[in-house]
Amino acid sequence: MIRRREFLGVLASVPVAAAAQTGSDVGRTSMLLAYTSFAVRMAQGRDLLRANVSALGPDTFRELCARFATRGGQMDLSQVSQADQAKLTGVREAFTKDGLELEVSIPSRFLETPESYAQAVGVARALGATRGRVALLSGRRYESFETADVWHAFRTKWHDTLRRMRPEFDRHAFPIGIENHKDWLAADLAALLETIGSSHVGACVDFGNNLALLEDPDETIRVLAPFAVTTHLKDMALRRTDEGFELSEVPLGQGMLPIQSYVDQIRKARPEARMCLEMITRDPLKVPYRTDRYWVAFSATDRRPERLKAFEARVLSKAVETLPRVSGLSPADQITAEDDNVRACVAYARATLRLGANRA
């Protein structure tokens, strides 16, 4: 089993890119900035089916991290050409020159074989990344699985695969955090991490995702903070609907989450874990938990009446009347809204969360 003290020791030993001590550091926040915070920009470069991550190139992303005065960025591997070593070196040098740190988001397929994981870690290290974030599911549990058997097959696959890959995780000694990506309840993800048993595999703790699984965010943070490698720091708001509720990311301090408490809990449990802002500007997500379809991939225990009543009393009672939307805005106004949201988050992080440039 993974020993939490051992995991902390390994994480603390990871080298951190030194930030350039320039005048630009004066207003800088210690947060990183997730590439998903620019969902509007990616959507405007989309193909017919989905947002085009590669449309947000490394130079553009670096400029955005610098413009919004963050410590650095969490960049998806698909944003760079993995086969071109010169380009990887160029990206690393450009981020370093601007005093910016990098994390990488590693697609889950790279965790399936020793060869693919070695490739991902090699690219990450060529970029100068200190750690990685992984989402095992790209969608949402209540939408992605048509039957309970399909969910159980997904769960079994990753338990078996990640346990088998433990020697590779230990051999490469590159810290990665598996995100609670609207797939795993906090206790389930913690159990998965214990099963893997590697001091190099922890959690990317998303502050708001598990609201979509009807989990109290206080519980999410309490359970996952001891495993934190990195985070998706965010604030959330929700609105009641006939079928359940709608869920939105909102600028820090404008939602329902006690963000300072969550930051403090993670700081206490994992001082070296990174605070990484994920401010997704988009239309609200539908969480139709009052429909039978929603519950296909959940157990009877998850659906027990007392659990639902507790969520409705503690969380859904904080619902608001309206949520922000971007679908009615012009493309230019959508970009403006995205920029305003990120800018407001950075200002709040500096002024209220004590996440200034002098904090890790």
C-alpha cells in the first residue's frame, strides 16, 4: 500500500523550475493555469466533432499564462509535436525564459503500456514539466456508459492496468495525479490509488467535478487532499431544473465553494501540490439525476434516499436563479468573457486566497 508520508517525500524532491525574478513577478500569482481555461479559444478552432486542443499552440498558451500573470501552465501533450525534439526544447526554453513552470496533461492511453508511458514521460521531461495530470475518462460517468456492465468493465480495466503498470511508475519516478473527472467518487479514486500502491501516483484534485456525481465537495476535498499532486482549483454554481440541476464553473469567490478552506486543507496535507486554475467558460452542464438514465452506472448504495436528501439539503439548497452562458454571445464577446473570467480568478487568488508569487 502507498504510504502517504513516503509519497510526500517523493513529491517534495521533484525539482521546480525557477521563476525569473523580474518586475513581472510583482503581480504574479502562484497558481498554474490549465489549458482548459481557454475552452472558448479551443472551441472556435474545433473540427466538426469536438474542441481542437491543438488549436491552442504552445506559444499562444505561454503568452496567455504570461498575460494573466500565473506561475505557469498545465498543457496537454497534444498541444506540442511529440516527435520533434527541437520543438520540445524550444517550448521548454521559451517557458523558462518567461519564468513559467509547466505541468502536462497526459492522455490516459499513455498509461496502458510501458512503451507508451515511457514516451509520455520523455516528452514531459523534455518540456521541463515537473508532474502530470491524467483523466481516465474523457466524458461524464452518467453520459458515457450505456449499462452498468460497461461501467464495471471500465473500472476493472483501470484497476488491472494501473496495478500492472506500477513498476513503470516507480521506474520513471514522475509524479502524476489522476483526476476525479466526473467518473470516480472520491472514495473510489482513493481506493484505486491505494490499489496502485505507487508513491508516484496520486490525485489531481478537482474542486467541483464531483458535484455532478452528487458528492458533497467537502467530502471530495477531505478524501483526496492527502493524495494531491496537483489540482483543478475552481468555484462552482448550480441552478435547479425539472430533471435535476445545471452546473457551471464561475470566477473564484462568485460561487458556492469555500475555496480558502479547500486550499488550506490541500496545503496542509500536501504542501508541494500545485494549485492550478481551471476556469472553463461555457454553457452550464446538465446533471439530470432525477432521470433513470442518469443512474445506469451507479450502485444502489449511491442512489439511497438518505444520500440524495443530504446532497439536496447541503448543496442543492445553495442553487441560484441564473447561470452564465456563452452560446448567445458573438465569438469576440465569448473571448472577452473568457478573459474576464480568468482575470477575475487571478485577482481573487492573489488578494483573497494568499496565492501570491511568493507562495509555492
